[in-house]
Amino acid sequence: MRPVPFRGGGFVHTRHRLIAPLLFVLLLILWEIGSQTGFISNIALPAPSEAAAALGDLFETGMIWKHLSASLYRLVIGWSLGSLLGIAVGLAIALFSLVRAGVAPFVSALFPIPKIALLPLFIIWFGIGEGSKVATILFGAFFPTVIATYGGVDNVDRNLIRMGQSFGLSWLSIVRKIIIPGALPAILSGFRISASIAIILLVAAEMIGAEYGIGAYILMAGALFATDQLIAGVALLSVLGLTVAWLIGRAERLLLRWRG
């Protein structure tokens, strides 16, 4: 009798590590060929080799570290504070009926507001320095984290909570051992969204009154019509986004090992 193959894989994805790098290299090769043959105008879109040369100039002058350190400082502080506050408020909304009744409508009302539109108000409150930029990023990361947190708690299997109550677990133990682990996949997914929003707001905030930062570098390149430098700045943002996504992915694999 022929053995029946196992069909309980649970839609687990097979990892193909080389597919994305190969597609990226192929795209760069086609882009370079198009630029060298004149099919792609260098005025509208410079060749990858020109953008790489602009990146090399940043490394040679050491300006890349000034721009990266300024951007990373704002991103890490703003996103971390926004995420921590978002988790705290999201848990409070999910666990306490009075908080849900009072705070959840405000979250729903304020979330759709474009956060960059509030930057002038933050400048009035916190000044033109780092405070207004960090506050913009914090505000942008806060709301997706709140929604992801209380949505994740709401989706925790209530039978598990009832089982914990039946075994006499305290309220705090149920929250710590059942609710937070059950909501963690949604919270980490919210981190991916809030981190992307934070990077977008970082660039927008740095384009207003910042001397150093990736956004300030891109703004300067655009003002000078230096498209090679502009593409180099966009490449830095892409690397930053990929790094953040990789770190969150590592956190998911570490914290969600129990899912199998």
C-alpha cells in the first residue's frame, strides 16, 4: 500500500532565501543596462552606479554617520516610546470596560488624522529641535500599536481564559500567562505597521527644520536636483526599513516559538 503523505503542515511557508536577492540584483542589472543604453534618461532616473558613487561620497566624507545617527536617534526614541505607551493603553482598553468606553472612541477619532499635519503644532509645543520630531514619530507609532494590542486581546480564545479561572489562577496570572502571549502575534504585527509609519514620519519631520538626518539629506538633494544623491538617500531608507523588518522578524521567531 502506498503511504499517504502528511497533510497537516498548517500552511507553513517554505523559506527561499535567495529569491529576493536574485530578483533585486536582476532589477539593478536591467536598470543599469537601461541607463547605459539611453533607454532610461539619466536626468529622470540616474543609473545605480551613479547612486552608488553618491553613497561612496557619503562614506568618504563621513557624513553618512551624522545623518544615520540623527535619524536612528529620533526613530528609536519616538517609536519605542510610542509602542510602549500604545501597548499600555491597548491593554487598558482591552481589560477594563470603563477605559474602553472612554478612550476607545478617542483612539478611533484621532487615528485617521495625518500625523504630519500636526507637526506645526508640535513645533509650537516642543520647539524646532528634537522634541517636535520625536513627538511626531511617537504619535504616529502610538495609535497602530493601541489598535493592534486591544484587537489582539479581544481575539484571545475565551475558553483558555475560562480554563485559567477554573484552575484558580489570579487575574494577574491570567493576563501574564494567557492574554499577553495570546495577543503577542497581533502586537508584533502592529509593530511592523507602526515601524513603517514611524519611518515615513521620520523623513517628513526631518524635512522641516533638521540639519542632519536622511530626510534632510533627501530634501537637500531634491533642492539641488542631485538625483543621484536623492536615490542614494532613498536606498538608505530602504536599508533602514529592511533592517527594522528583520529585527521584528527575529523577535517574532524568538517570542512566538510556542506556535510551532
